[in-house]
Amino acid sequence: MDFFQHQERARRKTGLLVLYFFLAVVAILVCVNLALLLAFAWMDVQLPPGQWLTHPMTLGISLFTLLVMVCGCLFKTWKLRRGGKGLAAMLGARPIDPDTRHSDEKKLINVVEEMSIASGIPAPQLYVLDKEEAINAFVAGFRPSETVLVVTHGTLKKLDRDELQGVIAHEFSHIFNADMRLNLRLIAVLAGILALGKIGEFMLRGSSRRSSSNRKGNSLVLVGLALVVVGYLGLFFGRLIKAAISRQRELLADASAVQFTRNPAGLAGALIKIRNGNGSHLDSVHAEDMSHMCFGETLGFRFRNLLATHPPLDERLGALGSDWVARARTRARSAGQSSVSPSAPAPEGAAGFSGGSDASSSDSAGSGPAPSRRVGTVSEADVGYARSLLEAIPPDLHKQLHNPVQAELALYALIMSSSDSDPQSLLKSADMSEHLPTLQLLSQQLSDLGSRLRLPIIDLALPTLKGQPSAQRREILERLTTLTRADQRTTLFEWALVALARQQLDDHARRNRHTRFHRYRAVAGELQLAFSVMTWASGARDEQARTLFRQASHGLLPEARTLLPLSQCSSQRLGQALDRLADLSPLLKGPVIDGLADLVLTDGKVQVSEAEMLRAMAALMECPLPPLFAGNHGQ
């Protein structure tokens, strides 16, 4: 199953979640009305079944129950309207400063940056739960480009680098598999189911302050108890829903993590430390809400086989290899010994996850899987390539990219380094003349590093700027746009830089997306423009360009849609077109990515400018493309 199939499956599971919610509501309404019928019988109120069903009290209580659950769902949805950021704020998580001096936090940032560049996904904003000593983590967000990654303090302190990389790879797989949006919706749905129990607890606390002889207070106690019982019934149904949706996704995420890292010892080491240590349970009052989202179980309860959101740890370890469970038991018996060494060889059977990946490192232009099969994957070669890119960036510059002011200047310097305009007039157009000396030095430094590092530098700078206030982010986007338009022409790289910056920094771009288009016909104009731009970007001209356009768009566009003149391919129109293409049905995006990639690979090699353009277009369509989507790379 590839990235697009996972996306489509997650979209369909949203409909399944609605069905589960409806069935839970019906079950709770039935139980509430049965309780009411028993109350009538206890009060010797004799009503025929027909009159009982139409009795004003029955209708009123049913309507009240339904209203409470719907309002609870809508209220939680409103609280989580900001996506992952809203959830992190609800949990009281602390954002990690990109320029932190804490060694454990630096280790996390380094691992996340490596995985981000390797996968083509913008680095998530990082948060830590300082009061949680157990090992756990989760990702949250509505879109891959707007994700937060939250880890516990225990995760930072207790895991070595390989183990942390295994956990992060597990969480990145949830991004690829489109689990995040479903998880947020699941929180909202379950909040509605549990709302009655919350009201019952509130009534019990209020009635406890009243005198025991107060008849009204006693009535509140009875009503509160009834609502609490119904609330526990809702909790039971909620956990059933979580278990039905979540358990297999965790095994899939484990498998993907091993494919990404080719190091089952890292993930296994983290699982063993949870198994033999203090577990993964959270102290937060929101542990129940988060139980389906986290790397490990957030709370313990009975009937694990029926209600658990995660498979048992021994089952997860066994899936990584037949020896891991035995190793875990041995280390549990050996007091004072550490968990699994990150350099320990993988046990027999671990290759079940590490082999057979679609993301083969031997892909080359014209051979291997289609480029769309690489979307949402990470291979060992991708991780190695990402590590080499990060190591090629001078340490001082790398550190500067974690500082918001320096990261902003780096984006401006990238435009200066790619422009033929006079630096002084260029900066004057954006009212930035006072930064001329600094930007000239930085621009020269970036030019000396070569074009291969331009995208990685953008990948490091933009996450640093995400935490800036909205007004500051708007100002940055305005300056970037002004600089690219100052010389009356926009290069492919300048377009890619501004497009990626707008996707990650613009407030409007942070909205939750929905599938709107289920046929290519609905976005024919947008596809025509995207293929035209990539055709011209390939360097083809005249009849060759028209031939390439027809070949790449065959089956996606009607014959009447021909290559647009270069004069009609403005950067503004292209941005608007890709924004609509992002709302295509997931299964329709794969052929589009393949068609665009065919235009890049037509001459058998990939130039840096073409790779930048393709990765930017794929990113704007919410299709993260690894840097090694083909074997040849331009310089």
C-alpha cells in the first residue's frame, strides 16, 4: 500500500468513524431510555410501551442526551481548530527553542531534521511535556506541512540516539499514513461520547457540598450517578472505537519505522525500555484523550485484549524479530544492565520489515518504481543522503538557521545569491538597505556551498520561523515576494522558495484541507498549467516541448488541452493551480506526480533546479517527495 492508498484509506475511515459515533449514540440513547423505564417502574408509574416511547420525559431526556453529545463533540472540535498547536496547548506542552542549548533537545532536533530532509516533509514544530517521565511521543496536525511532534521529558532523557530515531521514524510514518487528521477527529468524537459522564461528575461534586438532608441535593446525587454510569458506558464504547481503528496502525507504523531506519535495534530498544522500565503511561488528565495517538499506551486498564489501543509490547517486539522478546526478558532479569545496545545486530527475522521496501536506494532515471511510489517513503539511501547534506552545512551556519533573525536573513540571502540584480537596488526595493553588508557576506557563503544545499537550507530555516508571530510571518512573506519581483523576472528557484515559505508561514495556508475534486476534468485547467510550467522548466522548446507535454499529460487531460505559452505561466497562477490540485482525491494525485516527474527525467538526468521545482510542486500538493526520487542528481 503506497502513500496515496494510505491517504484514501484514512479518508474512508473518517466515514467509518462517523458510523461508529452514530452507533455509539444510538446505544447510549437506548441505555438511557431503559434506565428511565426502570425508574418509571420503581416509582410505580405504569405506562404502556407506546405511551412510554412518546412520553414527554422520555423525549426530553433523549433530546438532552443527544444535544450534550453533539455539543461536546463540537466544542472539542472548536478547541482543536488550530490542529496540532491547539492540542499541544491543551496539554500544556512547552515548545522547544530551535536554538536550544540543551543537549537532549539538540539531539531531538538533529534527528527530526534528518528525517524531515530525507522524507521531503517540513520539519514538525517540536514540543516537550516536561512533567511526564514515561517514554512516549505523538504527532498531530491536519496536514503534513502543519505538524507538531510532542515528546515526553522521559523520552529525551532515557533514549539514546538510535532509539530516539526509531521512535521519530514511527511517528513520521503516522504522518505518511494520514493518521493525524483521523486522530484529531477521533478526539472530538470521543469527547462527545464522554460528555455525559463529565456532566455527571460535575453534578456529583456540586451535590457533595449540600447537606445530606437536602432533598434537592439527594436528587442531584441520583441524577449525577446516573449520568456517570452512562458516561462509563460511553467510555466503553469510546475505547472500542479506538481499538477498532488504532491497533493495526501501530504495527504498520513500527514496520515503516524499521524500513526507514534499517535499524530494528533502535525501535526495539525503545520498546524494551518501556517494557522493563516505568512504562509509557501519562499522568496528564488528558491521557484518556491521547491514548490512541501516542507511541505507547498512555494508561492501564483491564480487558486489554478488547479495549487496548496498542498491541501488547511483546507482540510489537516479536514483529520486529523472533529474538527481541527473549532479549527483553533477559534484560529484565539482569538488574543494572542497560536496554538493547544500538549497535546490537538485528535478530533473525527482522528483515521482514527491513526488506522489500518500495523505496529502493538503487532507483535511477528511467528504472525502478514510479516516482509516485516514492512519495511518503524514506529509504536508507534517503537518510544517508540527508545526513550528508546536513554535514555539508558549516556548523556556524547550521546554528544560525535555528535563530529566527538569522533564518530570515538566510532566505533573503538565498534570493540574492540566485539573482543577477545589483544587491543594493534589490534590497532597496524591500526597504532592507541597512542589512546590505550582512546579506552580501551570507549570500556569498551560500553561493560557495553550491545549489545542492539550497533546499536543505530552506528546510532548516522555515521551521524556525513558524513560531514567529503572525504579523512577523506576513512581513517575511511580503519581503520575499518583493525581492523576487524586483528584477521583473522570477526564476524557478525563487518561485519554489516563496511557494514553500507561503505554504508553511501563511496563516491562510494552515487551514484544514478537504477532498473536493474526484475527477481530473474538474481541475483540467490547473493540470494544463502545471504540466506546461514543468515542460518549459525541462528546457524543451517548440515541437519537442509540445510532444513532451502530450506524452506527460496523456490520460489526464483531453486532447484539446495543449501546451500553454510561457507568457501565460505566471508564478501567481501556478500557486493558485497547485492549491486546487492539493484538494484532489488522493488516488488521483499519483499519476499527476508521475507525469510531472516524467518531464524532469526526460533527458535521463535531474538538474538541481528541476528537482527543486518538482519537490516544491509535490509539497504544495501535500505529496512529500524524498530528495532521491531518481538516481541521477544535478550539481
